Amino acid sequence: MIRRATAIGFSRQAVPGRTQPLRVTILTEDGAELEAVMKISTGIELGTEALMNEMLGSLLAADVGLAVQEPFFVQLSAEFCESIPFPATQARLTSSCPLAFACLDAGKQWRGWNATDRISPAQEAAAVAIMAFDAFTGNSDRRPGNPNLLVKDQGWRLIDHENGFSYRLRLFPRCQPWVVGNLAGMIAPGSPGEHIFASHLIGRETLSFAQIKANWLALSDARLAQYDAILPAEWDATRPHLLEALDHIRRVREAVDPCLTELQRILS
């Protein structure tokens, strides 16, 4: 489900920010050299748990029909870490878990969502599905100030899932999208959980939820077991958090009707 690779070249820090991702060249097990955006455990608040969240978010998003950048598990060799000419970056790499998470670099044709973007009729179904995904996984990190959405013409790709799935850390309110009122923060202007699509979707009478329901119902227990099985040994300490997230995904699947009713309610 996720290819393994080795970091073989360092370009630069991708963008300033809390997680300080790195632009690197990776070599996949089948011999392809690719440009990627990589996150390491050092400097991220949740450490390897954040990397596990990235893994789970990439897999789940793709399985419910959303476009993502190809994910990779990336091995950090001692030689690679020692080759970095910037002391602070080298120190981060050498103190990190030796297995990082990366996504394929989208290239210059893709850009970030901005405040002037609008949702076309052809994009409406994808916008609702993305908002449902964020609502159901507890991801409040696709907001106006930090959209985490790549745009190219009419296409979108989701990036950055590290803040999803950490249910025990989100207590007020808990992530229970099947509860009436639980998703209200997604449409509150200026709130920490305001979603980038909220103001664009509220009041539209053409919204459809049928395909979202079908995609979430199609998540089999066997598929969720594969998510667990793919967890790298290097991140095994995060398994309790992964299992908690998988239990939540099952709960959403079983309660998808009230979850969608609540989403439809806030957008009506």
C-alpha cells in the first residue's frame, strides 16, 4: 500500500512552519529517483504519532475517493544525515526516528488553495467529501489560514494529515460527528476549526451525500486490518493510537447516517 524508499539527497526546508518539512530526493525500492516532501519525528509535537497519522490519513483519504500525493516510508541512513551541511537540520535528522514519512512532490504546477478560490459546480461533490473526511477524522487543520489543499485547474489534492485522528487530545468537543452540534465549529467564522469550504457550501441546495455514504460503508474490517498491518516496526509505539483511530473509523462507518445528517444540518 505504501512504497519504501531511502533518502539520498537534500534540497532545502520546504516551507517555514511548525512541522518544518524537508524537500529531499528519495530512491524507491524499485529504483526510481523521486522528489518528495518529507516529515521527520523531531520537531513535530506528536513525534512518530504524527507520522502514523500521516500514513493513516493518506490511506483512508484515498479509500474514500479523495486525491492525495503518493505516500512513502523513507529510511534515513547515518550517511544521509551526516551529509546535510546545515547543523540545525542535521541535528534534527540525527535525533529523529530513522524512518520518516514523505509524499511525492507535486511540482510547480500545483499551488495552495487561497482566499480568492471558488468551488465550481464540478467540484462541489469533492468539496463536500473533503469536508466530511475532515469532520469524521477530527481534522481541524484545513482552515482558511492553513488550507492544506493543493490546487491545479479543477483538481485538488489533500496534504498534511498529522492533526487528524488524535481523538484523546481533542476533548472540547470530542470528535463525535454523529452527535447533533458536534460539527458546529466547522462553520463558525474565525473559529480554530473553521473549514476552508464552509462559507462556499452553506446554503447550496445541490449538495449530495450519497457517494460519501457509499465510500465510507465500503471500508471493510479487512481493509482496516491492513492499515494496522502496514504500520512500520519503527513506529510500533504508536500502535495503541492507531487502534484507537481504527475503532473511531469503524464507529463512523456504523453511524454514517447520523454523521452525514449532522454535516447536512450545518450546511443547510
